Amino acid sequence: MSSTGDKVKGMANEAAGNVKQGVGKATGNDKLRAEGVVQEKKGEAQQAVGKAKDALKKGVDEA
């Protein structure tokens, strides 16, 4: 997957995770809230992968 694709999927997962956390908190559903936290962290990791790919590509292009 491209770096942009990783970053976009990461942002989507973060947003979905935040929504799940909010719904879980509003309804008192701890399981849904926990799933939201996990999904948010997954999104953050995906974005980090995308940024690392960008940095690596930039380094290769400059070499």
C-alpha cells in the first residue's frame, strides 16, 4: 500500500475509533469504548507507517 493509502486508512480508523469511544461512553458500553481505543491506536500506527514510507522514499530520492 502507498504511503498516502496508509495515512488515509489510518485517519479513517482513528475517526471510527473516536466515534466508537463516544458512543460507548454515552451508552455506558465499556466493550465498545475499548474497541474504539484499539481502533484509534491502529489508525495512529497506520499513519506512522505512511509517514515512515514517505521519509524513506525522500531519503532514497535524495541519495
